[in-house]
Amino acid sequence: MAGFYVDPPTAGDDLPPAVTVKEAINDLPAIDAREELRAGRLRRGARRFDSTQPYSPSRPVSDYARSMKKWPGFEAPPELADHVIRFLPRDFDLFARMNHGDQYPEAYRHASRMFEERLAEMRAAGKPVAPASAEYDRLRRAVIPPYDPGKFPNKWRKMCPDEPARTLMAHLGKDGYSHIHYDSAQARTVSVREAARLQSFPDGFRFCGTMNPAFRQIGNAVPPLLAKALGEEMMRALSAA
């Protein structure tokens, strides 16, 4: 088999820079998760693609984003129908507190500090909470996620705006914590359309079903730009044969 081995190419200066998360999704409409929750527009249950949102004309558009909007045959619709997010009310404030690149151990520490702050606020208000009481446990569950910070540390991650995104997996259809939006003001995980952008699906590509199946479709897919590059290389090889 040694005769069939080909050394991988080395990165050269002629390669274009990687697309960053911010370049990929920054032009999409902002969604303030906490405001959506307060206004009653974000609720538990299946998220359907039965309402639309206009693009934000004031947000800058990168070359990558422009290519996603102008892909021949899949041009961007006038408004987005799949720019929807998860209902994660316990964690919105925690997402806002996290720093870029933070994973679950850091998120757990942030949450623990938030819990101590809540206890201090209640003591200052003359309503102290006794440790090990039912109220103490209820408050703790309302602030601190229940997962062991020593296991699966990369289960959570707040994206870095100026770096490429990490791989999107089918598990995105279960929770989405692996791709927390870098904008602390929005305090949420990525939307279906943002996940599609990160995976290089053009804006005119429509996903079947509701939010969770759409996330699975995106995570299970070969990125369209990768498929395009492979197809073009195969065509060149066949043409030269």
C-alpha cells in the first residue's frame, strides 16, 4: 500500500485566509434571546418556519456572506424563515457572562459565581436562603447547569468571532451548546440559518421539518463548498484522463 500513499499538501502563502465566524454570520439579523423571552415570543416547543425576518440592511456583509446570498439557483429570499433559536431560559444570562472561547468548565465557574451573587442579593434584601433547603436547591438548579464540569469539557463553547467555527455535528439537533453566539448582547446559541451559514449552505436552501430536524440535517451534511471543491477537482481529473 505504500506505493499508493500521497503526502498531504502543505499550507502555502497562496491559500486564502479561513472564513471567520463573524464573517460568516454577522450580517444576519440580531436576536436578543432575553428580550424575546420577556416579550413572550420565545417559548418551549417545536420551532416552525412559519414566520419570517427581514435582513438587516445596516449590518456589514462579508465576501463570504455575499456568496451565500448570491449562490446561483439558491439566491437569498427576501426574508429569512429559519432564523430561529432554542428555548434555553436558564442559560441566557450565563451565555452573556461567558468569554469568547470559554467551554463548559469556565461556564460552570461563571454559573457558580452567579449563584453566589443571587444568594448575596437575597441576604441583602433580608431574605437569606439556608443551605441545603428546598429553596436553596431550587435556586441552584435555576442558575447552575447540572453537568459534571470534569466530563466532556468541550460540550459547551462560546465561539470566537475572529476564528473559524468548530465542526458542526448532528448533535446540534439536541442542544446547540457547542456553538454559543459570540455576541454577548444576544446571549444565545446559533440559529438554524446561522448554523447553515457556518456549514456553507446558501441562504436560498430550505430545510425540511422544524428546528431540530433542520439542525440534524445541517450537522450531518457534507459542507456544500467542500462538495463543490471535490466535484470540481474530480472533473479536472476526468478531463485530463
